Amino acid sequence: MRSKSSVLTSPADLAARRAELEAAQRPGARVLVCATGCRALGSLDVRAAFDEAVASAGLKERVQVVAVGCHGLCAKAPARSS
């Protein structure tokens, strides 16, 4: 990876830097847990369980558990996507 003070001199340099930054931020997987209306049905407990499972499996660097807003899929819960 380049140092923070590197000068970008071409569009290719910019594209390469963007790819580096995106790769550094992108986990191997993301688990999205509703943290709005689904709280009433225990979604915060579900998130805590995912956080614990990810940590105990040593996957914190590869899996990100994210609290999100409503996706309007309550009638189809639990929902998942690949």
C-alpha cells in the first residue's frame, strides 16, 4: 500500500488507490440486522448473538455485523441474502 503522502499522477493511480481503500474497508461478509421496528421481536439480542459468534470464531476481521434500518421485509422474517 502507498503511504498517505503519495502523489497521484494519473487516472490509473487514482483507480489503484481507490481499489486499495475499498479492499481495506470491505469485510468478507456482512450480516445486516434490523435495529428499528424489529427491536420489539428481539433483533438486538440477535445482533448480540451474531457479534459473540463472530468474535468467538475469530472472524472479526472477515465478518461485519451491522445494525440497519427497516427493509420492509418483516412478513418474510427471518430474511437473508447472499
